[in-house]
Amino acid sequence: MDSKGKLKVQDIYIGKPDAKDELLLQKSNEFLESYVIPPNFSFDDIINKDKMFIYGNKGTGKTALLLYLESECQKHDDCTCTSFILFKSQYGNVQRLGLDKISRNIVKTIDVDNDILQNEQDFEYIWRWIFFKHIVEENENSNCGIFVDDENWTNFVATVNRILPERTSGKIFKFPSIVKIGMSYSSETSGTQSIKPELTLDFNEKENLKEYTQFVSLIDVAAKQFGKLTRTDIPFYIFVDELEAFYADDDILCRDLRMIRDLILTVKLFNDFFITYGFAKTKFICSIRTEIVNSVIQFVPPKEINKVISGFSWPLIWNYSNTNSYAHPIFEIWLRRIELSETRIGNKWRFAILCG
């Protein structure tokens, strides 16, 4: 920038190809102020109506759109509670450091070891438990600002907490192959409820039918108790991102695809819960890569996942057919970056003149 206040081309911050890199470089204001909403996008359809999946090819800006949605939710109501759940097979330590530095709220990574549950065909109940556990943690972290702390909440938490993973570590949640289940029983002498020594459920051992049945029963009980909870008026949105599979090994790939398939179905189920139970301003919002869905349909039983996605997704497509080149979304991003740079040195932006 020269002494006369004229902006030079090299002084314009254009940005990074990846939105997470943009925000990690502490350019969050520049990102949000210059963000271009994709064509035909409807904030209301995602937040207030039935759309819950942002669907598009790799590199089309799904994570960026989730971060923009989080920011917009905070703008609409600064009491809004949000969090991110990330699922990514072979998630490296460097990658884990991403969104937790970007989002102002909780980011939990679901970490999956390659040697677990390769033969498991159905992950829906495991995901239900993980989602219930996440909701419990979120409400406790917000001092019960999302759900009212009453007897129904106490009963729900007690049921969810009877299922314990073998190992967890802060924001990194290890996808469980083994869980401990506390069994309650009534004392014949005192009539009080107690907890028996824990049962161990190994999902890799199919002969543990009794333990698995108990696990499923607890999740079903938690779902019924969940419907009795009382929501506060604080908006609550959970963003699910980074649904990626490990393609280097066929068995691991199929396992990851089954996990992602059932994760998507569980997002739909929980949003159905929220509607059925009258939990307003409460939603899971999930980004999905087109190629992942295609792989699910090709390599594993899809469970009609295509119907769920086609009925409740918003496709992220940057189609451009306008004859005015200045209206191209990419060019609009550049113009907004120039405007931002000019404004910050006190120059008046003259976009209308540039566009003729």
C-alpha cells in the first residue's frame, strides 16, 4: 500500500482454498464479511424447515457453509448454542487441530481405529447412544441452558450414563468396540434402586446377545425419556462434518461406509425426534460428500439412504448461467475482498462504477 492510501494488488487478501485454513489464520472476519452465499441458498430452509443435509462434491464449500451457518445463527440470537461433531477415518493429530480453533463452541472428533468393528453391519444404535451422550455433555456444559434440569432430565442422564465407553479423551471420542453397562436392580430388603457390577459388551463378539440386548433396551428407554424433557428457548444446533472414509483397504472402507450411512440415518432420526417432541429451534445439520453417498450405494446395503438425502438435502452447486460476468460467484468473492481492503484503509468503494 503506498503513502497516498491507494490499494495495491499485492495488498489484497484473496484467501485460501480451504475455509478452515482461512479461519485458522485468524482471518475469520475477512471470511465472514466476504462470504458469498451459494446460488439459491435458503437459510430458512436449513434452520427453520425440513432441510438438514448440505450435499455436494469435495471442495465445493460444505464446511465453509456450515461455519457461515453457525455465525448466522449466532447473529440471529447470541444465546444460540452450537457444536460440531466430526467423523473421519484415519484422522491425524494435525487435522484434529482444525475446527476446534475455528468454532467458538464445542468440537468433538469421533476417532475410529482401523482394527475395530470391521464385521459390524449396523451402527444405528451406537450412533444414537453417541448423540444422546453428546446432548448430555452439551447441556451440562451450558449449565442446563438447553434442557430444563428437572426429574425427567435426571432420569435421562442416568440412563445414558449407564453406558460407558472403554476409553475417551476430552474432545476426542474413541468409537467404541467395548462398552460397560451398569445394571440397576431393586433391593429386596430396602426397596431402593442400586447398580449391579458392570456388564461388558464387546461389539466384536456376536455371542454376547444378552449384553447387546441390554444395550439396545437402554437406548430405547433413553429415547422415551428424551421425549419427556423440557426444552428452554435457547436455540441448539449441532453441525456434523468431515464424513470421510478410508479408501486404502476394502474391509475398512466398507466399515466406514456403513458407519457413515447409519450416521446419516441417525441425523434424520434425531431431527424427527425434535419435531415429534416439539423441540423448537433444535436441529442436526450434516454435510455430505456426493462421492461418499455414491460409494455407500455401490459397496454396502444403502438402507434407502438415497431417499433420505433426496428428500431432505440442499444441493451445494455453484452453477453459473448469467451473461453478466460480474455476477459470477467467484468474481463476486474477489470484488468483496477488494471492497473489504479498500474500506479498511478509509477508501470509498465504487462497485457500481466498476460494474458499469
